[in-house]
Amino acid sequence: MQSTYSQDWLCRRIVSESRDAVIFADQDGLIRLWNAGAVAMFGYRAAEMEGKGLDRIIPEALRARHNEGFRRVMAKGESRYAANLLAVPGLRKDGVRLSLEFTITLIKDDAGEVLGAAAIIRDVSIRWQRDQELKKRLAELEGQGGGGASPDKEDLRTKP
């Protein structure tokens, strides 16, 4: 077994083997990298997405806002989502809606010119759904109790 690996080889392997989606879109918003994690998450093969825009995985109601933001980031050369996690809905090929969290990394050439944006994306749909169910249940419980003591516990506030 090889004990040392080149950084280039290691980076390629991390991207290709990652279960998270790793996507790179050039300045024009065309996908140039679509890893196996993106295939598993969104259901599109790399050949179906490379050279295409991101619209296929963005809900229709959010596409204009996304495209405007993408153009603004490409023009400014910076994104607040490099440091902050972005939570947005996405779409699978079969139309199923996903809850996604991701960060953006702007890729620049040696002269500092922006070449495009890489995103590392995680599907958090199960956690998001569980959180929504918990919020709903909590609201139901708060509505039932009226803020008082639990009915199966003795309320010591009314005892002398």
C-alpha cells in the first residue's frame, strides 16, 4: 500500500468519492463538474448535467432569484456563503423536492479572476422533515395545555 499520495490525486479522490454533491459551475452558470454524490442526490448522470445550467435542480419559483444572485456573485467575486451555510430547497430528476444545505467556494485563476463557483451540497431532507414534525407536535401540545401544568401531574400551585 502506498503511504504517500500526491495532493492532486487525493483531492480528485475526495471529490469523486464524496457522498455529498460537489458541483462546479463556470462564470456563465454552466455545470463543468458533477460528482457521484450529485448523481446519487439529484438523479441526473454527469453527462446529463455537464454543460447545462443549474435550473434543473432549482425549484421554478426560485430560479430567477438564484440566477440574479449567481450573476451578482460572479461580478463581485465574493459570496457570503463561503463562510455561512445556505439552506435551500432543491429538485431531484423525478420531481421530488429536497432540503439542501451547502457552502460556496469561488474558484479563481492565478490572476484572481473568478472562473466560477463550486458548491458542496448535503441533502438534509430527513432532518428537516423531522424538525417540522417536532415543531408541529410542540405547537399541538402547547395548544392543548394552555400553558398550565400537565394534566397527569398534581399542580402544587393550587394547594395551600
